[in-house]
Amino acid sequence: MKKITWFLALSAMVLIALTLLPGGSPLRAGSAGDKPASGAAVKIDNFSFGPADVNIPAGTTVTWTNNDDVPHVVASDEKLFKSKPLDTNDHFSFTFSKPGTYMYYCAIHPKMTAKVVVH
């Protein structure tokens, strides 16, 4: 009986640990590898963001998808959000709740820039 109790306790700890690892928690806004959220979509392709300018209402989720063969990191100028390195076909999502203009870039390739305008 002690072996079964120990096994169940260990299994519960592993499950808890997995939900705390990046990509494991269903409560996060999004991260690399997550399914794209509904809302606006930005494709990363040929070392550029497309579209470069996104205009959305407050409360909209923007999802970036890396279609390049090299990794990219989506990062806001104001440090509001930053993705993990996105490999080919990886996604990152962020929900913009307040109106404003949000400039962002690729932290690996800083010449890649774009913006989200929230109204």
C-alpha cells in the first residue's frame, strides 16, 4: 500500500511541475508552440513581420507565427511582452488590453521592426 501511495504522490508532483514549466500552463496568454489564438495574425517571413502595422481594438489577441527557417524573438520596445525563441511554425500570442501604439522588434535581428496600434 505504501508503494501505491508513494507512486500517486510522485505522479501528482510531476503533473504539477509540468504545468509550471514554460508551455505547460493553460492560463498563460500564449507562447511558442501554443495553438494560435483568434484575433489578429502576424507572419514572420523573410526576416520581416507581415503586416508591419496592425490596427486592432482593445482586447484583441495578436498571434505571431514564425514561417522562417531561423528562430526569432518577438519583443516589445516597452518590455511589455517578449516571446521565447520561436522556431519554424512556432506561435506567440499577446492580448492588447489598453489603447496605444506598441512598437516591437525581433530581439535576435533588431532591424526587424513593426507596430501594433490599439484603439
